[in-house]
Amino acid sequence: MYRYSASGALTRVATGLQYPNGIVADDKAHRLYVSETFTRRIVVFDLAEDGTAANQRVLHEFAEPSVDGMALDAYGRLWVARLDYGSVDALSEAGELLASYPLRAGV
């Protein structure tokens, strides 16, 4: 995974992620969230002032496939689109599943 800075520099942020799909930073750019489609995990990094990422850890791992795009709301909840599972799920800042909203009948 790479970062493209406003000054035009391309730097590597992380390696070893399995099909990173969704990516979002919090509003203060202190944390970076990445969805890994193949592992069904959401990983989070701490971000330094210079944009470097450290302290990679798993925030949440879903039992069912998959994870796609994400967004953060004003309360710090992470909303995860899950195309293959057919839901949008809300996670707390600690990675606890708060709610799952089905997007199609029969899910």
C-alpha cells in the first residue's frame, strides 16, 4: 500500500496486506483504517505527523465474506460495506460490531 503526498512524493505505507480494498483516515489523520477483502479483516494503523503508519493491528475480523469500502461518522463509528454478505455494518472505535444492516432480502 502506498501514500501519495501533496508534494508529489510516493512512499510505501505498508506491505503484506491481502487485497486491501477500502481505506479511510479519521478526521484528525491519527488513524488509518484498511479493509482486507481476502481475510475479511479491518486493520488499523496509527499515523504520525509525517504520514508514516505504525502499530498495525486487527480492529475486527468478520466471520463471513467480505469487506469493501468504509466511512467514518462524526461519532467515530466505522461503517463497512460488505458486498458479498449484503450488509453495511457499524463498528465502534474499539472494533466491536454495533449493528448490521441488511441490504437485500434473505440475508
